[in-house]
Amino acid sequence: MITIVARNILKPGAKEAFIEATRRLIEESRKEQGNIAYDLYEDTDDPQAMCFIERWLDTAAIERHNASLHFKEWIDRKPELVASGEVIRYRML
């Protein structure tokens, strides 16, 4: 299993638009073959920091996800909402 932690620091005033823009991404990603979990979290100390925590069966599932229409739509929208971020992959031991 692979866990992805994708932290996003939002642009000022973008929080509501960010949440709305990610609804379809989350709903459709949860339906994908090989998806175990796909959730969005808000940092308890910084409400402008949002984090996706995703769990995938394997790398092939992640590659299919990254090729999906809903993911590509999100990537196109992301620059107007997110100031910075990082994506880290973890493998369960």
C-alpha cells in the first residue's frame, strides 16, 4: 500500500473555492480501482493549510489516478487556489 500526503497552502481568500473545487476530485477518486482512501484535512493550527491523505493499493493505481479526467481538471484549477505545497509518498512496511 502507498500513502500520499499532499499538503497545500492556500492563496488568501481561496479556501471556499478550494473546497468546492476538490469535491468532484474526492468523490471520483474514491470510486477508482485501487483506491483505499482519499480524504481532505484542514490543519488544526493553520486553516489555510489543507492536506489530502490518499491510500492506494499500488503504483499502477496511482498512475491511473494521475491520468484520470477529474485529476487533470484539478491540476488545471490548482494554480489559482494554491500558493505552495508538497507531495510525499510513503510505502507501508
